[in-house]
Amino acid sequence: MENLTEIQKQKFERAKKRVKAISGFYKHFMVYVLVNLFLIFLQYFSLEPGEKFLTFGTFSTAFFWGIGVAFHALSVFGPGFFLGNDWEEKKIREIMEKEKANKWE
């Protein structure tokens, strides 16, 4: 790691950040599945006689949280709808160019 060029260091940092994002998504998804399975089983076993299981209330937490998980998946695996994949790099270059042009030298 000591002999890496600046570009290689940047690539390594980006890869490290990407791996951390993917890991974070998988952890989020695992918690989503386990918690919702627990809540659904809890609902099933606490039904009163004659009460329906297949209602929106039974699955509402899974539904709304699932929307959040879907957006998390898009942010990690998607094509970068909002800011794009190279947005940060482009913005850094743009700011550096502006600062270079604004110097009084």
C-alpha cells in the first residue's frame, strides 16, 4: 500500500467505499427480512378466532419498509440516477478549476 500512486489510492478508496455500501445494504436487507418475519409470525399467532390474517395491517410494515429497502438497493446497485457515478470527481475538478481561475497571481 505504501508504493501506490495517488490515482491508485483514489481507486482503492472508491472500491473500499463501494464495498462498505454493498455490505450496508446486505445488513439492512437481512434485518428487514428477520424483523418482518418476526412481526408477521407474531401477528399470525396472536389472531383472535375469526380474525383475518391477510389484511393490509399485517403486511404494512413490510410494505413501507420495503419501499425504503428498494431505494437503498437503487442507491447501491443502480446506475446513479440522482448524482451519477462520477459526480463527486467532476465536482471536485470543477471547484479546483474555479479556484485556480480566481487566484490573484
